Amino acid sequence: MISGVTGASAWYRPRVLVFVGILVASVLAAGVGSIVRYRAGYPLSPLESLFQDSTPEGRRELRALRKEPVLRFRAPGTELRSVEEEPAHEDWWHASQPTEISQRFRLKGEPGEVVDAYRSRAEAGGWRLVEVRCSFHLRSTIVTLTREVAGRPATLKVYGYLEGPLEPGQRVLERGVLVSLTGEAPERPPQSPLPVPIRQRDVHCLRNFDPDDPALVPPAVLPESSEAICGLLGPAEARRGISAVSSVKPRTDSLPGCFYSTAAGEVVFDVYPAPEPRASYEDDRSAQDPGDERFVLLDEYATLDGRPIGACVDTRIGPVRVHASAKPQSPGLDASQLTALARLLAQR
């Protein structure tokens, strides 16, 4: 015989499990629904917000960015593939991530046409141009603009890119456009007049892109020894460009190269082989600077004020990199000094 209490428990237990199962399913459905609605561009409900690691401020910023007219612009020759939205949040490593809306498009035609169309539409809506970048190495052309949205800085980037290279075991990247709108200031402030790098000043640089261009492959010849590199430029010749140079010493580690130092032993700059394809070194000379195809100035590891501190130079023994030492107490070399060094090396 089963007691009343035991019988009640037997009747109650499966119903509790069923109720819990329904509750869990409902919660999961709400979470999945929030993601679907979230990606579709609808506002989040209070319940759905529990399933996002964002803040109320981030969600308000997202709603403000959604209203930007440039996101509704559709350039000729494009087809919308996807839209992704994400409010400001902390990632798994507790690093702050900005609010972002991304639109991806398929593209027919030349990327520069679409990027330029977005630039014109954005500037007509009050966006200010920050910079233009065009890279043969990355097969992309990029324009960056900024303005305030709902009282906070925002950055608009439009990337147009060609098909990716065909590599063994990899799918070819199709031609397309990425429009990215983020709730943060750009890395660099708007410039006026804009000192667009000489090689990247034309948003249509990919119009005559040649996948067989020698600049897209690593150099056939590289300097093989420190002695050969040091022989390109002695101390007396280096002082013609940099008066502080007193001595030159070969590197003693596994990488060939030379250090050019002051009388006190402080390194002013060093020179070493440049093994990457020439197209991977983006020229940081401004459009007002005279062009010289034998070298490019580099802004990699640039100083805080944005000045370039390096160069890639073609020499008789192969391409070399010049890297200027920059420290808080020593700002390093300016563009004119780097240009003088590059021309001295290019003569060798």
C-alpha cells in the first residue's frame, strides 16, 4: 500500500520536471529569439537583454547608430549579403569592445567606384574624411570617415576588395564591400589638408590591378651578410644625411644588418634585409612629396605624432629596411632625414 504522501510525490515529481523543462525551453527560445531579432535590427526587450553581455548605454548607442542614413545607402553593383550588430560590451578577456554595425555586400565591378560613392554620400551627410588607403598587397581600397552620433564620436570605414589569391586548400575570397560603423573615435584625427600617402591617394588604385605584378611576390635577391649591408653606407656617407652618426657596427645575431650609432653609443638607425613583397610596404609619403620609386617611407611602429620611422629601399644587393630608433627622450628621424638616407642607400 502506498501512503498519501508518497503517492502525492509520485504524482508531483514528473509534473515538476515537465514544468522545469518547459521553463528552460522557453528561456532558450527567448535567448535564440533575441539573437535572431538582434541581428535583424529590432530593439531588445528587457528579458532578451539578459542574454547579451552589453550595457544599457551600449544598446542605446546601437539604436542611435542604426538611424544613420549612410547604412541605408546602396551603391550600384552591390548586393547585400549580411548585417551584423553588436552593442558595446566586454569580451571573454574583459576587454572593452565598441558598438558596431557591419554590412557585407557582393560586388560587381571595380571596388573604388563603390568606396568613392559611399565617401560622397557620407560627406554629404556631415561625415569628415580621415584617410584613404589603397593596398595592392591586400587587394583592397579603404576610406575612413568620422563624425559625432548622438553626442559621441563614431567611425565609418568602407572596404572594397578584389578576389583573394588562389592558394592550395583555400577557397577564393569573392569580390565584395564591407561597411563598418563603430561607436568610437578613429585612430587618427581628421586631417586638413589630408596628407594622403602618395601610393594610396587614389581610391581607384585597383582599377589596373595585375595579379602577376612582380611587386606581389617576395624579392628574388636579398642581402646575405652584415658586411655587405654595412658596405652600402659608411659612417662618413651616413653623416651626409644624419650628422649625429659616428660609427657603424654589424649585427651579431642571426639576422644580417648594421647599427648606426652616435659617439655615445646610442643607436640612431639600423639597416637589415626587407624580405616581404614590395607591395606589402605602404608608402607614407604625403601627396605633396616628390615620388621616387626606389624607396618607400613606412609608418609601421610610428611615433605618437604619426611621423614615419622607417623606409624600404632598393639597393644593388637587394631591398633593405631602414628603422629609426624612437624613444620618449629622442623622437627619432623625421621624414626628410629618412628620405635623405633612403636616397643615399638607393645610389649604392
